[in-house]
Amino acid sequence: MRNRRNGKGQAFVELGIIVAVLITITIGAIEFGYTFLALHMTTQATAAGARAASVLGANYRNACGGFVYTTPNHIDAITKLVTSQVGTVATVTNVTVQQCDVSCAPVSGTLPCSVPDMPKVRVTVVGTIPRVVGLFGSSPRAFSRTETFRDESR
Amino acid sequence: MKDRTNQRGQVLVYFGIFGLVFFSLAAVAVDVGRHVFVGREVQAAADATALVGATTLARGWTAGDAITKATTFGSENTVDGHPAATGEVQVGNWDGSTFTLGGSPLNAVSTAPSVTVNNIFGLWTQTSTIQRKAVAAFQGAPQLPLVLCDNTASGGWVAGITLRLSDSGVNTAAWAVFDPQVTTFPGMSVVKSTLPIGCDAGQGWVPPPQTVGASIVLGNGQMPQSLCGNLQPPCSITGQTYIFPVVDIPCCDPNNQPCPLNNQHKIIGFVTAMIDGVHCDSADPLARSIVGHVVSDCATTHSATLCPSAALVR
């Protein structure tokens, strides 16, 4: 008869369980850390993009200070800055630039001006943050960052 | 009698202790990581608010206006999905390294918004308040290598006041080198190369925007006949309006020559002035000189092109 009290292999099974749990936790920590890092960098890049948009020079603007869509294009310039700052950490799918209170067309966006005598500019960056390991087939995390600055060239 | 050599359950105790420590550290790491991330969002809100305040001041509005507008603007940026508490907006003086509340001249705005977050694990506290600070001060992009002395004793550089750079007599302006690496005046050849194209050796080089508190090197009273001649057409500085930095050396008494507009000095503000003429005739009562007058009265125009702008300094 087989000795059912034989403990051979028990430690091995326990080790397997512990290692599986630890690896799962470690991967979770890596995913969490990476997502925070990527969100941090995209927030920084969005703020830099909004700041750059607020001080864009006259060659990007019409007589009223509104952004114009001819070459050089302000959206191209801001998108380039944002994507270069984000790098390969996240995928930027769209960058939008909005202004408020521009009295002569074209106006990019319909941002309301909440404070008189204070034009503002808003940059929104959307995209996805990839998973490092993609445990259990998790899909990339979508993000959207928005920063608003005073439009200082007006 | 109990078998005291029985070691069953010992590993369970170890596992319990190490498991507790391990999961506690993981929980702290998640919450601290989130603090760092939320802190970045608060910093962006602080920067935007400080810039609103400093730009309002630079455009000639009052300190009260700067506080009102910056405070109102504070809710434009969200942190963790909610507007940050703007905190107190302070108006004061930035001297290049220190912000002084209410100091003179008023050239900077300081903000310290905060946000209270609910911690995910909250091992030590359920909520945390995250605060970040930002200071923004005046800046300007001078297109001529010229600065003005501090005219505060005579009422400041208000609209209509004349300025003059001359190799003799009354002198309220000086040549400058806008390069923080340069600590002693390198001679007129460097200054000449930074003049607009068409003026002497001018390359049309525009220095990076200068911020209040930045140190620059001055060289006073040098106006050789050759340079004076080369500031005439096709050089087109006459009739043009430029932003001039004002440095922390008082304008001297004309009876107490020579005027010591030399050595290294700090920028304390900016003034917009028009160049009225370049005089080269030695028989001219103005001697060899560049003469202009202050045009900008930001308190009435609030113009983006005539008034200084703002930049983050901390």
C-alpha cells in the first residue's frame, strides 16, 4: 500500500505556488510602475505642448493672434514637440490645440474664455500606453491629458 | 509531555511576517508612485497659474488684478480629475534667486496649489495633501544689445522719458552682452555682431529671452565714429521700437561723471522704447549718441508686443 504520509515533493509544490504568486505580483508592480511613468511623461509633454502653443510666434498666427492652418502649421509643431517628449513610452494618436476669443477666423476650437482680457490655449493629447508583459491578455491603457495655459502671444 | 522539537508551523510564521512586510512595501510603493504622478499634474497647474499672474503684471495691470486672474484661472487645469485648490497667489519681487512677497519692483508671482487625494491602500493615512510651488517672473527678448539704468529715483521709465547712450555727457543706456557665460566685457566686437543685420557687423542674432534676475555684462560710453556711421541707414534702428532690459544700477547724476554703467549687473525689469535718432556729428550738442524715448505704457495698452512677457523661474 502507498504511504500517503510521504512528504516528498511537497516543498516543490509549495515553491511552485509561492513563485507563481510572487511573479504575478512582480509583473503587476512592473505594469503599475510603467503606467505611472508613462502617464507622468505624457502629462509633462502635454504641459510642454500647451506652454509652447501659448508662446507660438507671429508666423503661426493671423492678425488677431488666432492660429492659422497654413504652413508652418501650429498643430504639426505642437504634435512634433509632444511626441518627441513622450518618445516610445506611449503611443500618441491625436493632439488637439484649442484657443478662445479669437475675433477673426479661423479659430481652432470653441474654447470659452472664462476670464475677460485673458485669452487661453488648451492642448489635449490622447493615445495609449502599452503593457510591458500584458498579463492575461490585458489591452493597452487609453489615456487623455489636457493642459490649459494663458495664450501669452495675445 | 509536549514535543518541544516539533517544528511544524514554523514556516507559516516566517511566511506571515515576510508576506506582511512584502505586501506593505508594495502598497506603499503604489501610493507613493501615485503621489509623484499627481504631483506632476499639480505642478502643471501651478506653472499655468503663476504664468497667468506674472503675464497680467507684465501687461501693466495691478497686483490685485494679477491675484484675481490667477486665482480664477486656477480651476482651468484639473488634477486627479478635479480642480486643484489654487491656494494663495502671491505677488512680489524675484531677484534671480529669491522671491520676496510684496518686494520692489513687483515683477513676479508665486503660487502653491494643492490637492487632497484618497490613497489607494492608505496604510499610514487615508488621505494625503499634495502641494507644488511655482514662481513666474518678467522676461523679454531684447533685439538690441542695449540696457537702461535704474531710473526709479526719478520716477521710473514712464512713457515719454528720453534715454541716451553717448560717449560723453548724460548717459542712461549702455551696451550689453546677453550671455550668462560672459562675466567681463569682451569688447565692442561681440556687441557689434549682435546688432541687427545692416548695422555695422550685425548678424541679426536675437539673444534668448532674458529673465528678471539674470546677470549681464555692460560696457558703457563706447561710441566710436565708425560704429556711429554704421548705425545710419541702411541700418534701420531709427524709428523702431524695442524692449530694453533695466539693470540694478541707478542712473547717475549728470554732474557726477563718469557714469559707472559698467561691469556685471542684474536685470530688474523691462522698458519698451523707440530709437529717435543716431547722432554722429561731433559738433552736435548731443555728441555721438543714440537717443530714444519710452513709448510703452503697459498700464493703458496691455499690448502683447510692447509689454514684457513672463517665464517660469522656479
